[in-house]
Amino acid sequence: MQRATERLKEISRDPLRFLKATKGEKPLIGVTPGDVPHELITAAGLHPVVVFGTNEPVKFAGALMPDNTCSLAKSCLELALNQGRDLFDGFVVSQLDDTTQHLSDIWERRSVGKFFHKFLPPRQLSRPSAFEWFRKELERFKGALERFIGRRIQEADLWNAIKAYNRNRRLLAELYDLKRKKPGLLGNRLFFDIVKASFYMEKDEHSGLLEEVLEDLKGKKAVSEELIPIALAGIVVEPQGIWELFDEVGLNVVCDNLLSCSRYITSFVPEEGDPLEALTRAHFQKPNFSPIHDSPWRMIDDLVEMVKAYGAKGLIYIHLQYCESQDFDLPDIKRRMRLEGIPMLVLTTEFQTKHLSLMKTRIEAFKESVLEGKHEQ
């Protein structure tokens, strides 16, 4: 297990170094977080990599976007223009809100000579036209990839990619289940390092390492029954040091709705019928999140159901500073959690946040005062 976990940690914590070392094996296509079907990119013989942004200071993107732009969007553009400029052979930007729509226009103008595609998923999934819209977006995306590689994407290659991704999701889901059932066996930082590595590696290689980790852990017992189970909500968790704060304070994340975790893990694609139809059906089975939903309230219902289903003692909401869709949702989420009697802590952060001491104090206070009830609220 140690060899596998060290490899996964190394890739997760310095992905650019890993990608530079493997550069040349396949063209690298950077993909912004959010509902782009990576299976199509893999089937085209390309290597999709999620662009999660950078924790380094923003030097270039700041001149192209307003100061009050969500740090996820701004740092993704920064990585593309700075550290990853010579690394990627193309980009796919998913337009999820007004910010990403403007971002994609700027990004495209700065990506001359590279493959570039704007992916347009429907935001309101309950509309009768949404299913057909997404299917046609897949066809448009497939056509763009085929023009880039100069050949047709074979159906057999697409099915092989779908099966490889499904295998990876099943293994991650199994690992997550172990984390829930055997507290302390797998720390938050290590588990989410393992998940994050999957967004940079070839799926078969990642799955092989996952099987090593699972084989070693299955026979072991829980390390600590005193860890408090907690639910996590948001889009992504940055900086990654937040996971270590949860470990230090004694919280065990047992469920989440993050783009960088469960929204990927739970998105199994049916392995029958037409592959584009299967990818479309899988999209509509994903959990609702800000800003993709089938009704304005369904995402909040999902959060309540998630907390109760996994026995979480409370909800921690990771709020990215200036994230437009989260800003709209947060007041309603707070109100609903109060009505349901679910303790909630909001952590506002940015990719460039460096000092986490105050955040740790707030998490400790939330644990002691609310989750353990040592002090009156």
C-alpha cells in the first residue's frame, strides 16, 4: 500500500511536475471542472486533465478579469497562461455561469494554435429540451475532437473509455465506503489526495494503484471511533491544507457534493445502448449542485438528505470568495439547515489563501461548541 499511496500523493500534490514528466505520451487537454464528458476525450486518444487552478499568486489573469472574479475561474485561467502555458495541447471550458462564459471568451483568444472548445451543458435540467440539448452538445463536442485528431472516434474506443472510467468510480466509491465505516483508517488529506490524483492520471493506472490500496485496507480495523462524521458541500476545497485541518481537529468527512469528489464518483455511465445516449443519461443522474439543478430547491433537499443518510453530525460549506452561484444559494442553504436543526459552518476561502490558523480556530470552535455540545451555542 505504501508504494501506491506515496505515488498517488506525489501526483496529487505536484500535478504539473507529473504532467511534465509524462508530456509527449499523449496530447494533454486541459478541462475546467464541471460536467465535461472526459470519456470522449480519452476515446479520441487524448489525455484529459482537470484544470483545478493554482495556489500560486495571480500574475496574468488579474489583468484580464475583474478583482471580484471567483478565484476558481481566475486561477484556472492563470494556470493556463502561466505555469501550464507550454504544457497543454488544448482546452475545454465548461460554461456553467456568467463568469465561465466570459472566461471562455478570454481563454479562447489566448489559446490560438491550440485545440479549444466551449462545452455548453444545460443549467436547468428539468426543462423538456435539456436532455436533447445535452445530447447535441455531445455530438458537437465529438465532432470538434474528430476534426482535431483527423479521424472518427470509434464506438468501441468510446465504450472502452466508459468502462475504464466506471471501474475507476467503483473503486473510489469502495474506498470512500471504507473511510466511512472504519474511521481513521484513511485520513481526509490522504483520501482526497487519492481522488484528486484520478483527475491527472490515466484511468487504468490510477485504478491499478487503487486496487493495491483497497487490498491492504480491507483487513484492517478502524483506527479511531472518536472522529466526528461530517458532511461537506461546495464546489472544490482549496487550499488543500483544509483537509489537514479536518484531520488535526478530529473530523471525518463521510459525504460531499463536490465537483472534485462525489460528483465524479457517483456518475456511473450505463454500459448498454448508444454510448452518447448513455453519457447523456449519466449526466442527468448526477447530484444537483450550484449552478446545475432540476429545480431551485432540489440542491438543498439533496444536502439535507445526504447529511441524514450518512449520519453526519453537521455540514461544512466551502464558500469560494466571489463565487456568483454560491453567493445566490448560501442564504437559502443556511435557512434550511436551521429549520432542519443541522449544524452548519461556512468557511470562506480562495485559492490564494495562505494562512489557515484562523480557519482552524473556527473549525475547532464549531466542533467543540456545536458538534460536541461542550458549550452553549
